[in-house]
Amino acid sequence: MTMVGVSIFLWSLVTKLPYTNAQYPKLGSDERSIKSAETTEGKSRIAVAEGSSDRSNTTVAVAALSAGGHRANVKIDPLQSSQTHETTRVVGEVEKARNYQIKTKEFSALDDNLRPEKIAELKEFLDIKAADYTDMDSTQLNSVKNNILDELIGQKELPDGLGKYMVEMYRNRKHDDTWRDYCVQHFAPYYERRWPDGATSGDPEAANIRSAYWDAVQEVGCTIAGTALIGLEKVSRMDTQIERQRVANKAFSYAVDNSCPAKTRTTAIQICALMGEHAVLPTARTLAQDSKNMALRMSSIATIGDLGSIGDRDALQNIVQTAPNTYIRKSAESA
């Protein structure tokens, strides 16, 4: 199996990909929950009163915001209270999904010749921190922001300083790691648009992105290191300012390091295969036989298919015959 044949599948196993509308429920699917919540919204406040912890004696004070405004003590079953909390949670999730769909529709209608003030507005939205944003959850927010970056990089004229801005967001640890990863993912397409001929010598913006790449490739505790390796390999094909052997050496060092997290090793082994690093084969052969991580094992099998020899056929055939996992068997069959 070639690396191209498994790269998308493997990457989906080790990193969070942007969500699409199809992954969220239709707005009408929880309509009854919404209506139920709307009947109580703004009509009452619940203040917990002193009372027995016993279920039968649980008492709360309900301050009814009716015309009379009278306070009444009523007994509420904790189970009923739990169901109310669950309804509130569901309503919140549906509302976030609604906001996600609204924002997605809004930004999908953008053209490729945006006015400067609109670009400034979008850049401001990109810098929103997931921890500070309540209208959508972090996955939804990052998906919307990912689409905005796609739109900005696709403009007829690249927005001034967009590369610098992406680097700043990547370096800002107040952003969650997923969004920082997405920024690193966009370095390569921006690089290709900004310097299609690879002539970056003396350009401070290009130097800034390259520096960010080499910093990102050190972040092995999350998916960012793997993302940076993919980008470095791609950009190094067009820009001689990035030494391909340095990229290969970094990928090899992660691939053979047993202490390196599986998500980074999986990508590192793919990069080694892509760059023809045959020295990774002994490690790939071992991992193909006994790795407990499916993505890492599949990546190793595919690497053997790309770089291995006729002598590897028996080992691959053994995997086909004995591996209990369908994906592993299919990988070995295709290698």
C-alpha cells in the first residue's frame, strides 16, 4: 500500500479534523426539548432551601416571577431536578449546533475579493479563544475558524500579514491545541500561495513561518508535531531554505523512539517512507507485528510496502492470516 492510500485514514485517527454540518443533528430533532425549556425560561428561579437530604423531604424555594410574585415552598423530586438539568444541557447543545450552522452558512457565502474591513473582522474572529466563547463548543468554533482561514488563503490577493498572524495564534498558548494545530496546518497552503516559486531568501515573513515550523515539530505531546512534519516535508520540496535531510532526520528520530507518543510516531513513520528513509524499516517491521496502536501498526505496514523487499512478503502474509482486526489485515494485503 502506498502512503497516499492510508494517509487520510491514519491522520483521521490521530488528529481532530474539522467537523461538517452533517455531523450535527438537524435543528428540529430536539424540538420538543426546546419547547419544554422555553416554557420555564424566564419564569422562575430556584433557590435551594435548607431541608433534609432525604429524597422525600427535599424542599426548594421557588421564586415565581408571576404577576403576584409570591414565594411558595414546594417539594421537588431530585430525579425530576436531574431530568431538568439534562433538558437544559440538551437545549444548550442544540443551540450551539444552531449557532454553528448559522456561522457556517454565513462564512461559506464569502467571495474571494473581500473588502479590507471584512478581512479585519474575520481575523478578529479567528483570535477568539475557545475557553472564552459560549455560543459554540470548541470543536464547532475551530471548524468555523478553519473554514475562515481557508477563505482568507483563497483570496485573489492574500491579506497582508496573514502568515504572521497565523504564527502569532499558533504561539499563543491561550488558544487550545486543536486551533494551534489548525494554524500550523495552514502554513503550507499559505506558503504555496505566497511564494509559489519558493524564492523566500531574505523574506522575514517566510523566515518567521519556518521558525514556527521547527518549534511546532517539538510539540510531541499532541498532534502538532506530526502536523509540522507533514508541512515541513511539503514545503521543503519548493523552498531550499528548509533542508530536506533535516526534516527526514527529525522524522526518523521520532519514528524509532519508543518513548515518543504514538500519534507523532505514526506520522513520523509515514514521512520516513515518503522521503525514502530505509533506515526506518527495522522499526517498522517490529511495529507491524506487535504494536497495540492500530494507526501506528497500519502506518508501519504501509511503510514496509513502500520501502521493504521481497523478504517481507512472508511476514505480511502472516499478518493477513492472523490479525484479528480487519483494517490491519487489509493494510497487509495491500502492502
